[in-house]
Amino acid sequence: MLIERTTNNQIVITVSSSVDSFGLQRLIDYVKYLEATSKSKAKQTDADKLADEVNASWWAKNRKRLVK
């Protein structure tokens, strides 16, 4: 594995093709998440509250379809 910082403020990571692609994709997704949220001022409690609201709304709309 080779990790290098480029002159245009990027990091390039080179890995062997034998690396598990599923695990590598999960790592890439996590890095994308870190990049997307790096300047966020949201708190975990805000995210938890939003997730609870979304889940409650989804369940209210889909309950009849799933519970018989």
C-alpha cells in the first residue's frame, strides 16, 4: 500500500488488486462520509432526533402493509 499527499491538497492511496473490494468500498463510503460532514455543525442528538422522526413517519405509512 502506498499513501501520498499530492501538491493540490489531495491524498492518493494505492492498494493491491487482491484487496477485498467489499471492504474497500465500505472504507471509501466512510471516507466520503467524513468528507461530507467535516464542516457540519450538527450534533449527534440532532441526527438521532431526525432519524426517529423519519422512522416514525415511515412506520406510520407502511404499518398496514407489513402487519396483518
